[in-house]
Amino acid sequence: MTIASQHSSGDILADRRADYARMLAEGGDFSGAGELMEQALEISPGWAAGWFRLAEYAEKAGSVPTAATALRRVLELAPEDPFGAGLRLAVLGAAEVPATPPTRYVEQLFDDYAQRFDAALVEKLEYSVPQKLAALVADGISSERFVHVTDLGCGTGLFGERIRARAGFLEGFDLSANMLAKAREKQVYDRLAQADLSLPPPECGVFATGLAPGRTDLASAADVLMYLGELAPVFEIAFALIAPGGHFAFSVEDAASNETYVLRTSLRYAHGKAYVRRRADEAGFDLLQSRQTVIRMDAGAPVTGRLYLARRR
């Protein structure tokens, strides 16, 4: 279910047509669903979520121009783009791939997902990054215990649970308030706060008042970088955060080795190995280990990713 299906137009007639459109779509008649959504939008032309739903139906019906026009209308009505319309335009080939997704889209996505995140990701999608990344840290770093660990994009705390026993102090940052609330319930973190890893270090929230640079000897980013295209900002954050000689463990979805980053139809980014190495080196990191692995299932197919362990120079 997308965010578009959660919003009413505010007009009972438009909503009724949209409901009929949804039923047609559920039955596989996307052309008919699109026609009914167009009727709903004639009644309520300022309904951004309705235009996004029309784009979904049009795309599934094979009408890319109609979908692209509807998505552009979404962006006019909702410039902060909580629907990810700009990403969808890029996937359709109707716009350039953005360097980062809209902050409001990512925040809304994970706020909506928080309640069912652990069950959906671990049990249904066989998500395995937290345990595999923790194993990479255990194999690659001889220290039995870290004084300070920072979990960037901590989500509900799946990696935090696996590193807690080795962390003297464990802090987590995430863009989603609802994800942070779920992490707080687990009581494994010493500090939790919001942060936006797409922003430069002074603005991201990781260095808010009282949170000093160079304070951590291990930082992690488990299943986070696939929601960023350009990786320079997050490497800058990690470099400022980690003490010299400290480590950064992170995962990406794997693109071809000669690619920089690509936007998949899942609206997640995949990154090429050479690009990751270059960005890490430019930021002041040496890559120590890289492991290719299946990180999750998606629509019944395995998604290949890569786990990295880097050391700050």
C-alpha cells in the first residue's frame, strides 16, 4: 500500500470514484481504474494523493506519458514530495535520477512502516544485514569492546541489539520519529535522536549541541545507504564522527562495478564497488573488507548487496 491510498480528497463523490477505481485495480483492470481516477480528479483537482494514484494505475496500464504527467502534477501540489513522485519520474525515464530522495518521502515511508518493520523485513523478506554486518565487525576488528558506538540510520534497533554487548555507550540516529520510538522500546541504546544523513555534517543532527565530533570508535549504517544516491555527505559525517583509527561498517545494494549509483524500481539506490571505494578514499577512509551477499528478498527474488568495513585514517 502506498501513501496515496491513505489520503481522502475531502469530497465524498471523488472518494467514491476513487474507491471504485481501487476495486478495479485490485481486479487487474488498470485502464478502467485510471479512467475512474481521472473522473475523481475532475471533481477534486487539487488532490495530490489522487494524482499519485492515477500515476500508479497509468504506469501499470502501460501509459507512461499519462503517468509522468500525473506525477508532475503531484510535485506541483506537494513540492516537498512525500510520495516520492520525483523518484518515480526518474524510474520512468522522464527525469534525471536525483542525488538523494526527498527527505519528506523517506521520513514518511519509515514513519508508516515502523509498526510492522521488524516482522515484515525479517520474517517476510529474510532481511539479514544486521547480523551479517555484526559478524563482519567481529571478524575484522580485534577489539572485544568499543568505548562508543554510533548506529547511523538505526531504524528499530536491529543492529543495535547485535552490537550492544560490545558497546560501552551506544547511540542511534534516524530520520523517522516512529522508528526511533520502536528502538526506544527495546531499551538497548543509551541515546537516540533524529538526524538526516543526506545533509552536510553541520546540519545533519549528528553533531547537535553537546555531541562532539570524533567521539566514536565504531559507526554503522546498516541498510541505510540505499536511501541515498550520492554518498559524499554520509562519508563526510562518518569521518567527522569517528576518531582516527576508528571503523565504519556499512552496507549497500550492489550495482555493477563500473556504475556510480543507480535508482532501482524499488526506489532504492544501488552503488558500484569502485564508486564506494572512491568516495571512501576521498573522505579519508581505507576499505579493509568487502563481502558480497544476499541482503533480502524482494518480490520473491534475492537482492544482492555488499558489506564493507572501513578504517578512518
